[in-house]
Amino acid sequence: MPELPEVETIKRIIEPQLQGLSIRSAIVKRSDIIAYPGKEAFCRLLTGQTVRCMERRGKFLLIHLESKDRIILHLRMTGCLLITPAAFPEEKHTHIIFQMSDGMELRFSDTRRFGRFWLLCKEEIDIYSGISKLGIEPFDTALTAEYLSSRIKTRKKSIKQCLLDQSIIAGIGNIYSDEILFTAGINPARPANSLKDNEWERLAKIIPERLSYFIQKNVLTPEEYLETKGKEYRNTPFLQVYGHRGEHCPNCGTLFCHIVVGGRSSVYCPDCQKDLTC
């Protein structure tokens, strides 16, 4: 599933290509991809609308229109957005095509079909997408040790499960929770209520730092993004722990361990990330 760095990368690539363009038509090939307000209304209301800007909120993308209506979308596990020439070969699982005023097309493809779109009219309250339930952004100055400890320190759940809780911090998924906890030297299975004050301080600094780092490593040109069909990112070689099961820790040389935490696969270094609760 695309996490915050990937979604931010998509936003930075797509937004400059869409700004100021009008939607000539919206073609929806699978009605279930439109969660609200329904296929016919979605297409009718968007026709002729002009794109003002894009925004990322957690793992959601928002396309703001000049009318102050807004498109909200979540890529879920395999969703992908591409801006292509009209003659560009269409991906097999393309479900929505926005034909733009410059002749280009904004296409949404999704192999597993979990991605969803919502269209909210001007001043319409969003009770549909779930954005209102999200916690603070990782780059918000409100993300402090005090904030983290106040929300998490009494929980018996693992610290990894808490980092994955979108109502606490928006945008962190399985990949970057492993990377954050590795850098912080905290075992992913440790109960959140076992963390000390200095560890909350460490997390508050490392969370935005790690995510910023991977956003920077993800920088792609629109041409590179289109060439890889939006499915490849540049941060993979820079992941220190995620995907390195059975390899040696770059810090101490210890063999990485694999465990399942809250149903999610996790890789960690048993030396650098000791379970201090044992």
C-alpha cells in the first residue's frame, strides 16, 4: 500500500500537471470505485470543473476545484494515478479516466479494486471518506513527545500498532513504522506503556525526519513516473530494515529478525532494538 512518502510523491508529480485544467469528461468503468455520490452524479458534477490545486492528508489525496467542490481519493493497496497522453496504452485495470482540457488524461488504475473516490460539493461536510477521523500530520508542530505520550503511553498495545493507528498520526504504514522504530532503537513489539520519556522524545524527532528523508529520496520527474507507470519509487535502496529479513543489520551486523505484530509483518534488529520488557 502506498504510504505517506509515496502519496506525497504522487501529489507533487500530478498537481503541477493538473492545475488550471478543466475536466472535459469523467469516464467511470467500475461503479463501485465511486463511494459517493454515485457514478452518474460523480460524472455529471465534475464535467466542466476546473482544478485549483491538490492536497495530501495522511494517505488520502484531495483535488480541490475552483468551485470549491473537492474530489477525495484513497489509493488503498494497489491504486495508481497517471497523467498520460490520450493515445498512451491503457493499464489493464484502469477504472476511471478524466479527459482534461489540454488533451491529456488523468487515469486511475487499481488491480485489487480497493481504492475509492468521493466527490464533496462546496461546504458539504465530509461524513463519508474517514478523513475527519485522522490524527495529526507527522510534520505538524503539534507532534511532540507530550502529544505522543498523552495519546499512547497508557496503551498495552505494541508501539508499532500505535504508530499504525491513523487516528493518532496520519500516514504511517507498515514500511515506515519499521524504519522509524529501527532508527529510534525501539522494538516494534514493545507495549506502548513501557516506553520512557526519552523514547517519546526520540520518536517525536525521528518520525518527521524519516518521512521527510524518504520523500526526498522519492523525487521523480513526471517523465520517469510515467515511464514506470507510477509503480516504482526511488526510496527502496534506502530502506534499512523493511524488506531485509534474513540480512545483517547495517549498524551492528546482527541478523535481522522477523515477527508478526498485530497481524503485520515486522523486521527488526534484536541487538539495536532490544525488548526491554523481557
